[in-house]
Amino acid sequence: METREMITQELCEESLLKEGEMREFEVQGHPILLVKSNGLFSAVGGKCSHYGAPLSKGVLAGDRVRCPWHGACFNIKTGDIEEYPGLDSLPCFQVTVKNGKVFIVTSKQAIENVKRVKSMSNHCTGEKNTVAIIGTGPAGLVCAETLRQEGYTGRIVMVTKEKHIPYDRTKLSKVMNAKPVDIYLRQAHFFLQHDIEVWTEKEVISVITDEGKVKFRDGSLLQYNKLLIATGSSPQNLHCPGSDLQNVFLLRTPEDANKISETSIDKKVVIIGSSFIGMEVAAFLSDKASSVSVIGRSKVPFQAVLGPQIGEVVMKLLQERGVTFYMSTEAIEIKGDNSMVKEVILKNGVHVPADIVVAGIGVTPVSAFLKGSKITVNCKGAIYVDQHMRSSVPNVFAAGDVVSFPLSIMGGQRSNISHWQMAHSHGRIAALNMLNQQVPVNSVPYFWTSLLGKSIRYAGFGEGYTDLVLKGNLKELKFLAFYIKDNTVVAVSSMNFDPMVSLVAEVLLSGRKILKDQVQSEDFVAFITSLAKSSRT
């Protein structure tokens, strides 16, 4: 019989933590987050289950703590994950107070588990209902896991045309040489353990909603009772002459990333598009290729989203690593020799030598297989869903990059947002509403990019912003940018200014407004901190 080695350790004097404070302590070499809320102490794992950020540096708002890096949120009483990205919850520990001292009571085994998978149900043999999930990205995976966590005992079938079980797509442009198995979100045994079927290399060609069937290219069919479409987005193809030459790449799969990484060694790489994907590829290849050139239509990268000042800072950061930029122009032709790329011709007449071309000019929702179905899509191919992720057809839900949904922080304005975090949130909401829980989507968009060891974080929805308030020092790569519309902050971005983006995200979620003159004041940090702390009380 297994015996648990119990641990009782004093953490601090009871008076050390004030109401609404948190602090990290070390227990047996592991970080523990101790929190005092509503007069009670609680303790959870000290590292975010996503990428291991120290939660003590994050934002405490009511009964939850928000990660300072990427905005994931955890309940301080239970350790349960309440906002994404990431899949796992935190371990939760017993706390006692005796003679004015705070103690943690746990076991050696528990303290060593830095992540916790919420308990899940399994498929009951007699349960005939089936949930089909098209797509194995974060929306599909979180939907499947949430169904099991909420006690669903029917069959769950996830399908993908790719070779792989769910993986972390955000790493494809950041760690291009990673082996697919190293970026899997769950290992194969996890799906077996929880009775979640994952069908790989199964391409969907149509959905027959009147019959509740999914049809595959191989002619087979899958009967469903409820369906989630979470097919994501795919990179847009180049349409200029020569785009069909060898060594012209799009980045969608681990195979694409590995091929680009391998082929680029000591070669001349041209990246068409100064998007986040394009810039991350440029950063990754900057010390591997013989040269890296970026072609962009705007004056600087990220101009529309982050603003010209930040775009210029990022461009200089990459230029210092040898990346060459050709901005305010576009590629009009790719020329080759014996089907191999040789150069890219620009609209301004410049010829850029190239052995390899990588396109990063945007993405398109993957929904062509719905043509002829009763599922409503907009002119760009995004599936219309309501606040419960329901499509225009009963029992058909959709989530992630493929949807146009009402964004709560913008008063229900329809949006198509291709963020890793938002897809997680959509998947959870879809699952809850499949189970008739009537939970609306209410999440603040949150994304990040990593370039040469520097991270930019962003929260909110800044589309159409008219003014920008900058704090910090751009030259020192420590800045905070507030995006203003109608005199109100609608989004924020930062570098080396944690946890300000998470603070603003918490305020935006609460529905409270941050005005332009408030962020221009000298005490803006204290003001936003107080707003965030009061937003969940």
C-alpha cells in the first residue's frame, strides 16, 4: 500500500499578508502562492500551468490570480483554471493558522505536481450520443476536455486532416526545428485514458446537417448528435507569378516548420509579409540563414496593430541581428531557375536575391467544406455564432479562428479574432452550452509575440484606435502603449512592463472604463491596479 509522506511547514506570521495580498514561498524546493482574501488564507501552485510564469508577479483580483505573461487565470480557492491559455489547473493545498502562524499541510507527492488535470468522466458503453469535433486545435481540445470535466459520458470524436494529435501551433514560428511530439498539448495516452477519440488524416469534405453527419474524403461518414466546427484558419496563398516554384513555403504544420528550418541553413531567405508570424520566422532564422529579408506593405512591421513607434523599435531590433527590410512595397514576381527560387522582384523595382521564400500575408478561416450547407458564414468565410457559440443550425457549434462572434468588451460587436487564448475560451463555452448551461462568451482578447528573447504582450481590441499614449522608454525596450478610441482605452501592449497588460485585461473584463487622461497621469499604475483589484470584488 502506497504511503504518502506528509509535510507541515510554517510559511509566515499571520500578520505578514494583508487583505488582498499574495506572496510566493518555497516548500521542499517548489514555489507555493499564498493568498489572503476575505480574511482567509489559501495556497496554490506558484507557477502558471501554461509556461511557468511566477504567479506572484501577476494580478490578484477577488478570488482569482491572472498570469503576468499571457493572461491565464486561476481560482485561488480551488486552483482551477478559469481563463486561458493553457489546459491544466494548479495544485491546491490545505492551509492552517495556529498561534498567529500560517502553515501549509500537504504531501511530498502533491507538492511535486506542478500541474493538475481536473477530474474527468469517461464514455459509458450504453450512452449512444456522440459529439463530433472537426479540428484538433485549442478550441477543439478544450471543448473535448470540458465535456469530460462536466460529466459528459457520451462518445467524443475529434477529427483532423493532419498527421498529429493536438499540438501547440504557436511554437511553429518560434521554435521551427521542434519535433512534433515535443509540442503535443497532450500525449496519446491522455486521450485513451479519457475516452476521447482522435482521428488523424481524416479530411472533412462536407457536413450534412439535416442528417447529423460529417462526410470525409475517403467516403466514410460520422454520425453526430452535436457538432463543433473548430477548423481554425489557414495561411493565404501568394498569387504573384512564380509562387508555385519550389522552396516557396506557407507555414501551417510542424512539417512546414521543420522543412523551412532545415532548408534555410546558410541560404538566402525572403519573408513576404511583416505579420507576427513573418517576424517570428525572421527572428528564428536570423542566426541560421545566410541572409533574411522581410518585405512589407506598411512602413514598419505591426504598424496597424501596435502603432508605428513600436513597429520601428521591433524593426531596429531585428536589423541589429542582420535582418534586411524592404518596406512600403510588395512582391510582384518570384523568379526562378529550373523551378528553384532565385529572386523576388518588388513593386519598387528592387530585385531581392532568394533561395527560399516564406509567405506570411495573413490567414483565412477554414470553412470551404461548408459550401452548400445551411451553416451561415460571412463574406470572408467566418461562421456566424451567437454568444453561446451556436451556429445558425441547431446542435452545430463553432469556435476559434473560424468564427465571427459577439465580443463582449466591445458591446457585442462581431469580430473574427485569431488568438490562441481566445480559441481556448471559445472551446470551453461551446462545451458548456452543448450541455445546456447557457454560459455566454466573455473573454478579453490576449496575445503575445516573442522575438530574439523579447516578448510583446497585448490585450483588448484596438481595431480602429485613433490615439496612442506611450509610457516608458522605447530605446530601452521597456514600454507600455495604450490604444485610445472615443477617449477610452480599448487595448494595451507592453514590453518589459509586466503585469500591466494583465492588469488592464482585468479592468476591461469588468466593464470598467479607463480614460485617456487617466493613463496620462503620473499615478496611472496605482490607478489601474486599484481598478483591477476592485473589479472582482
